[in-house]
Amino acid sequence: MASLKVPEIAPSPIQDSERIRKAFHGLGTDEKELILVLGHRNSKQLKEIRETYQQLYNESLIDRLQSELSGDFRNAIILWTQDPAERDAKLANAGLKDKRKGIKHLQILVEIACASNPNHLVAVRKAYCSLFHCSLEEDIVASVSQPLRKLLLGLVSSYRYDKVTVNLEVAKWESTKLYEAINTKKLDDDHIIWILSTRNIFQLRETFASYKHLYGNTLDQGIKNCGKGDMESLLNVVVWCIDSPERHFAKVVRDSIIGLGTDEDSLNRGIVTRAEIDLLKVRFEYANIYKSSLDDDVIGDTSGEYKDFLITLLGIGPKGL
Amino acid sequence: MASLKVPEIAPSPIQDSERIRKAFHGLGTDEKELILVLGHRNSKQLKEIRETYQQLYNESLIDRLQSELSGDFRNAIILWTQDPAERDAKLANAGLKDKRKGIKHLQILVEIACASNPNHLVAVRKAYCSLFHCSLEEDIVASVSQPLRKLLLGLVSSYRYDKVTVNLEVAKWESTKLYEAINTKKLDDDHIIWILSTRNIFQLRETFASYKHLYGNTLDQGIKNCGKGDMESLLNVVVWCIDSPERHFAKVVRDSIIGLGTDEDSLNRGIVTRAEIDLLKVRFEYANIYKSSLDDDVIGDTSGEYKDFLITLLGIGPKGL
């Protein structure tokens, strides 16, 4: 359930490109107009606009946004306007190169691998090769140490069956495997990696439910009881992204807002990358878990065009046309 | 370098479909006509013919071939006419289910993973999900035991960078890693799997060359010296498929021919799956290694329409139109 609001009859890519071009000209850039157009188009329409804009004006729309705008608004609107597979490939690369943020920098890889559909994941791997001249997996091997390396390699290499097919016996059996691994604190056991990286999402949700049914507590609680290391943290992101991506992204948005200052990179990721997927559900989970309004919290923590753009993606900004 | 010969100006898919339909009718099937049409079209043209035939006559061309024909000719022409990704998915599935042939049944998976381009491999994984309602990787985990399981999972999950980019230092370093694994007889070491399943083909060829330069013998010889187990056999198929797929497929064809009787499944695989890729090179390698003509050996070992079809794919049959 996307929060994005697209006009019933959208203008043609040529009309949109002309409006965008006009917004760049004149005294200063007309950011409001950019938001009205780009913030109300889905990824298919944005692709057509990028291509049409390039043909009409012989320049890259993304490059022009880069030079015309600045700050958090620029980052957010570029993240939104570019090709989703390229965007995620760049986020993955930045995650692998930027180790300042601790384990959080690898979380992005799990989100792409576990909270996307298999075709998007392949498109990201393909875009990664084009942009960085090596495979995503090569960079994981080079940048991440064991046992996280093994886990991430398995996850990003997956191509899961994407229909609802669940085998209850398999779920039961594999939940006992997970329990054994937790009980012996061998979270990097090959079987665990195979289960998490080859099974379809619906099967895994059943396995997690079976775990709770058999052992009384949730799988993420079981993992937490193993310790507070990086493997435990990342495995819990895996479990959340598979079991309830909306709950995971509600947490991403929450964590980016609470405390001193805002983590705009994470806020952008939470809003921008999910606006066309499940942001309505994220909002619902957010209210449910934090007893607070996601919309109000975003509005309270941001300002200017940046705020206007995010609330547009949240579906509560000015109506687009 | 494909051996397949396609007319410079091919008939339209409608004309081809009508010819095929006519060949099915009349007294008995006109196999020669089927060969003249289907044996002279590439996979893109065959796709159009399948679709057009379905629209015109409201039946599947593959199903009709299945009911009209029989024996080795039927198997070969169906293998050729169907979608290549579906074909390989079915071969992979048959390989995983049929254990009578020993290690040879897993060789097909290595061929698909290491002697195809990355987009084809993904298409095969996608087709596998559609046809068998689970991921290829799930079936590998269920059907193959360790350490082959780990090797095959890594290989079929790869999405390699496909441009020529070689780092000589990396090649040298990774050839020492391979040497260590061979020296300590730890062929299932995680590093080995990562090297073979994440690096691009050109980088790996350089690594194999570096191995030979540093240690005097070839990597496949080194692996052979470790023992005669399944892991050694399969690893050598990996090395051959990466280093010189044409040499590997020359061996596939040779092994299918020599000895008593013919292994038609392997012969089909060697000819049919490579006719549009590198069968000219396979023929050259065959002559080079076995001092014998691949064409003559195929002709000597087959008969009837089956022979006619294979030599058509080899580019030495009657001219198509």
C-alpha cells in the first residue's frame, strides 16, 4: 500500500519535462513546482520523464537537480527521482564503504535483499555492476568480515520464489534448526544462512510463527538472548525485514527522528524508498508501536522544501497535477 | 561463434508457423520440413514462432512436437525449440532429481552457472521458480549434500560482472589462496567458493593463468592431485567451464560418443545448448584435443532425422530457407 498520490490522468512526459525545465529557469529554482511534479509520479513515470528530459534538453535531469538544489531536499528528491535499482545500488555501495555508522551501514543491504521483490534485487545487482565495475558480492567479500560476510552474501544472492506457498512441516522443522542454532549460539551455521536466503518470504514467516509457537518467545527475542554482537543485530534486521518490513521501516523512521538532530539519510531511506511500496502500512505500524503520528513527527523534525517533499510522498502534501 | 545458420532474410513468424502446421498434417509428419524451418532459426525467432503458432492455431508448438514426434529426434528438437531459460531450468531440475548418473547429473548446474552470461543464469532461476514452484537453491539444498551443496549454491547464485576487467595483483593473491586450499586438501574452504562464485570470468582466467605460472602445473591438475572424489570432479568442471567452455563441451560431446552406445542426453546438451553460442569453437577444440572431426563422429554415431537435425545445428546440413 503506497502512500504516493499520482493524478488519475497524468500529464505527458513532455509536459512534465517542460514544467521542470521552467522551474529551473527564472529567478531561483521553483522548488514547489518540482515537488508538485516529481513528488506525484511513480517510478515508471519518472523513468519516462528522465528519458524525455534528456532527449529534449540534452542534459541529465539528475545532474541538473544536483546543481540546482542543495541540502537535504536535494538528497531526498534525487533519491526519489533516479532509477530505483540504481538508487539502491548506490545506497548499498555507500553502506559498504562507510563504516563510521557501525553495523547500521550494513542494514541497507539487508533491506534491499529481504524487503524487495527478487526481480528488484537482481536489478540492483545488475546496476551495481554497471556503476561500480565489479559485482556487489565482490565488494561484500572485500569490505565485510566473517560471519556477517557469509550472511550478507547469501541474502543478496537470493532469488526467492515469490508466490504464497507454505509447507507447515518444513516450517516446523526449520524452526527447530533455528532454535538449535540459538541454543548453541551458532548463529552463523550454514543451515541458518540457507534457510534465510533460499526460502520464500511466506514460508519464512510461517517458520518464525512456528518458532514462537514451539518455544514461547519470538525469534528476534531468541536472537537477542544470544548476545549484543553485530551478528545478532543484523540477524534481527533480517528477521524484521522478512516478517514485517513495515515494522522495520517504522523503526528506521523513528530512530532517525528521536534524539538530538535528525539522521536525514535514514529518514530519506524510510520515506523515499517505501513511498511506492508500503508507506501506508509503515505509518500504521508507527502509530501502533510508538503511539505517535509518523506524519506529525516528520513535520516536527524537518522544515522548508525538505519537509514539503516528504509530506508529499506521505500523501498529505498539496495535490499534484 | 555460433554454428547455427539462419537465412539472411528469414520468413515471417506467420509463414514459418504455416509451414510447420503443414508439416504436421498430411500422411505422417514431414520431419525434413520441421528441420529446415526450426533448425535454421535463432532463439529470438523461435520465440516469435512459438507465440505466433499459439495465436494462429490455439495450441502449443512444443506440445504438438511432443505428440507428433518420437525418440531422440523429438527430444533434441524440443530442447532446441523451447525457451532457452526454461530448457535450462528443466535440465537443472532433471539433474537434481536424477542421481543415477553419479556426479554427472550435477555437471549441468555448473554449465548453466559458469558457461552462461549472468542474465541468462537469472532467467533460468526465474524460469525454475515458475516451473517448479520453489527456488533452484531450495532444490539444491534438498538434493545435494555437502560440500557440493555449498559450491553449487555459490555458483548458481552468482551475478558476475561481465566486462573484461582484470586485476593482476588480485589474480596472483587468489591463485595463492587456491594453492593453499589444494595443498591442505581443503577444497570446500569458504574463500575458494567466494573466489569462484563472485569474480568475473576474465579475472578468474587470469587467476588460473597465475596459478600455472606460480606453481608449474594447471589448476585442474592440482585439483586432480587432491583425490578422485565428487568435489574434485565437480571443481574441475567449474574450472573448465570458466576457463574454456568450448573445451568442456568438446569433452561432453566426446564422452557421449565414445564407448558402447551413445549418451543422447549429453550429446544433445553439447550440440543443442551451444549451437547459438560457441559450437564452432567447440568443433575446433574437439579436433585439436581428440584429433578427430566432431562432425564425422556425430554423423557416425547417429542416424535418421536425429542425425539430420544435429548436423543442421552444426551448420553442415541442408541450407534452410
